[in-house]
Amino acid sequence: MIVLWGMPGDPPLDAVHRMLLRSGAPTLLVDQRRPEGTSLTMAVGQRLSGTLIVGAMSVALEDISAVYLRPQDTPCAALDDALLTVAELAAALVLNRPDAMAANTSKPYQSAQIRAVGFSVPDTLITTSPDAARAFIAQHGSVIYKSVSGVRSVVGELREADSARLAEIRWCPTQLQQRIRGVDVRVHVVGDAVFACEVRSDAVDYRYAHLSGVGVELSSIVLHDECAARCLALARAARLPLAGIDLRRTDDGEWYCFEINPSPGFTYYQHATGAPIDAAIAALLARSSQVTRRTSRTDND
């Protein structure tokens, strides 16, 4: 059984759900909006056992072959914690396990993962010192600021008018980065498959280009072998079978990597390029289900 967990209406969750239903793969959707219809019992020993009940459906935890996680913040913390425990401990393919996704909460730690596979990383300063910030800005000239954690933030460029606000960073650790000029490339890794999308925009953060009335152009591209292999190596090192990787290619051909997203909202890129990312995710989940069924039949024989 393939288990999907999240809120219907979430585009990535809906897209994968549709593909699984179309393929006929056994699928159970756990709707976070309806916790009253969901119950879970489990025991943790040498192996995880128990039962997940959603409405009229009941599934033994041992029969879960694959899980796709897209949880949102909800008031039912106890059930969410229990489902996260299942996702962490189940003998199944999980996209992605919570402990692997946790690296996204610390961008400095994630930068170390990125650098280890050979990508360039922008020169970075995390500080509460206004003087250190001013020295960093003087060194690099063009500097951007962004969230240190996994909380999504609008990436902005420091302007002359912002200098008066630098004194405020003594109250909150702030991440500054050397601004890298070039063309953005978003890469989605799904198992061994790589889907690349080139993004051209004059916005500092193309995700919010509409706020400044700037356009965005997306197009499908094929990465050269070395860059594609590095993306696969990064996803594997981070233990993320599904990942969204943010790259920038400079004019002289150097590849910088900014971060690796463990729960990528891939539909924005898929709609623009036609890349079958939802089908690839569904196929990866379904293959795990088929392997589990074959193994189960062998054990019974």
C-alpha cells in the first residue's frame, strides 16, 4: 500500500495522487483536514507494527510499501507526531524521511552538504554584529540576505537605504551572502531521474517576481553529465530520493548551489516545461510497492 499524507488541494500532492490512481496502484490518502476519520496504533520493537485506519480503510503498518509526505501545519499535533514516527521507522520507501528533511532547518549545515559534493557555494556570513555585516558588504559590494532556517523567506538585495537598519541585526542572527550573477536552474531529482528547468528573470528572487512587476521565463533544459551527476550525488548524500535543487550558472560556466529542498513544490516548474515529474514520483512509489508485493509472496512461499 502507498500512503500519501497531506492536504487535498496541495498541487504536488494532488498531482501525485492522480498519477497513482491512474496507474491502479493501491493508494491511501491521509487527509490532514479530517483527523477525526484517522486513527493509528503502533508498537515499536525489532520492527514497526500496528494499524492505520482512514475512514473505512484499515492498513497494517507492515503492509505500507511507500510514503509521500506533504504535511502542513495542523492543530492535531498528536496524530501528526505519530504519523511522522511511522514515516521515520517504516520499512518502506519514504519521500522523504523526517530525519533527512531536518537538514533543511539549518542552511549552514546544508551548505556543508552542498560543498562536499563539489558545488560552489556563495561566500556567506551569519552574524549579529553590524560591524561584521558592514565589512562583509564592503568586501563583496553586492550582497543579499535570506533566512537561516527552513522557513521560506523573500531573498532581497541590501540597498544603500538598508544600511540604517543594520543595527537591528544584533537582535537576530542574519544570513548575508555574496550575490552571484547568472542564470537560475531548478533541478528536481526523483530517484535516478533528473529534470532541469532554466529560469530567466531580472528579479533577485524569481519566486516573488510578481511583487515588483518583473517577468519570469522558464524552459526545460538538459544538464551536462557532470552537473547532473553532482545533483544525484547531492540528493543521495542528503538521503533525499526526492529533491529540488537550486543552482545558478555564471557567465563563465561555474555552477553555484544555494540549497536543496526536501519537499519541492514541483508543479510550478512542471506546468511551465511539461516535465513529467509527477509521473516519475508516482512510478518511484509504485515500483517500491511492486517490490514489496514480490518479496511478500516469496516469504510466504
